[in-house]
Amino acid sequence: MAYEFHPGPVTAGYRLAKGIVRRAKRAVTGCDMNVVYEPEFGFAYVPVPKVACSTVKEALFRATRSGEFDAIVHRDIPRVHFYYHIHQRYHLSETQLSTLDMFRFTVIRDPVKRLISAYTNRVQDKRDLERQVTDLSVLSAKCLPLRPDIETFALNLTTYAAANASLKHHLRSQAEILRDPDLYDRIYQIEELDLLASDFEAQTGRALNLRRANPSVAAKPTLGPSAQRAVRQFYADDYAMFPQLLKSARQHPVASASAGLKTAS
């Protein structure tokens, strides 16, 4: 297979350590769900990529550590995501999550709007296809470019996810990540972050100061009707598991990305 690799800002040593810790922990425990859980504060949060997860994790850090996350203080950890991966409890099995006696919550988002956010942030801003390991043979087999427009990307999600691990991570369905709605005390839509903050304080006694993190700098692209249909088909399991997303999509149709959410990425 042909690969192209451009080193990112995170050191190779850090990436290696992260991978070793993750694989070893999962091998020993059989845990395969990412969960930010803090028994001493009484909450468990299951993050979904491109559904305000940076915003929520940074807010949880502030709520439980009494200060901002600082990459200089936490050496070799450039993002709050990695802090939770390595230094905090992070991996649980579905059974373990179901038995936690604490406030269990997550946040979901209309898949079309989530896809637009993923494209803008990971393809346009971060250049994942160019700066991270990409299997060029997968793309070339279908004559797909490293710099796709959003229509091309949306119509070929399976192929782009197969070619690039970062995109595979960010494009996973919410149904696959979250497993079962009954695992959660509350499932918030991304438009309900204010309600999440209020409930979190009522449940834990800690203020959850949510400030948008990881915003995209690229202009929001438009997504045509055929591409929107393809995205909805790709994420059919999300709409089936969380019917409130379908209701929200009907109430707030995405004519273009610029008309979409202006909330956290």
C-alpha cells in the first residue's frame, strides 16, 4: 500500500506512549468505550467527536481542576483530549458504564451538521489527509483527491474513512460510539449546552463554564441536496437510535453550512 505522511505538531514519542497506554489498558480490561468519569465528582461523560467534545472536556477540566488546561504545565500534552486519555480514567466497558452510580450524560448532533463540522475542521483546517498517514491506494482506486470539496467528501465518506485513521475516528456514527440510549441519564442535543451546564451544577455542585473550543477557521462550505441525502443514509443508524435528531433536522434544515450551528465544534 502507498502511504503519505507529514508529521503533525504532536511528538512521535507522545503518540507512541498514548498508543501503548491505550492498547495495554484495553487488552487487560476489555474496555472499549471512551468515558470521562470522575467518581469523586459524580459524573461520567461519553464524548463524540465533532459534537462539542473539546468544549465540554475543557469545561470539565475547569470544573474539577479549578483552572484552565495549560499545555505548558502538562508537559507533552498539547490538548485536553490527551490529558484525559493518559492521566485520567478514560476507558470502560459498556457493562461498567451501565453500573456507574453517577450522572451519566452525552451530547448528540444532527449528522449533517456534524459532517460539515468534521470536513471544515479536519479536512480544510487540519489537512488530515495531507498531514497524517493516508493510504493513497484507497483514494486512487476511486480517483479521489487529497483535497476534496465537501460534495466529493460527503459522497465518498466510506472511502475517506478507510484511507485515513483520523477521519475514521471523526466520522464514526454516534450510534456506534454511544451504543445504547439507556446507558445515559441525559442525552443533550448540541443546542442544549446551557441546559447541560445547569443540570451538571445541580447534580455535582460544580459550575460548568462552557466556552467554545476548537473553532474552525475555514469558511463554512455549502452542501447540496444529493450530498445531504448521502450523509443521512450514511448515518441512518444515528437517526434510528436518536429520533430527536430527525425531528431537529426537519425543524432546522441545512440549506448551507453557513446556516448551520454556530455552537461548539
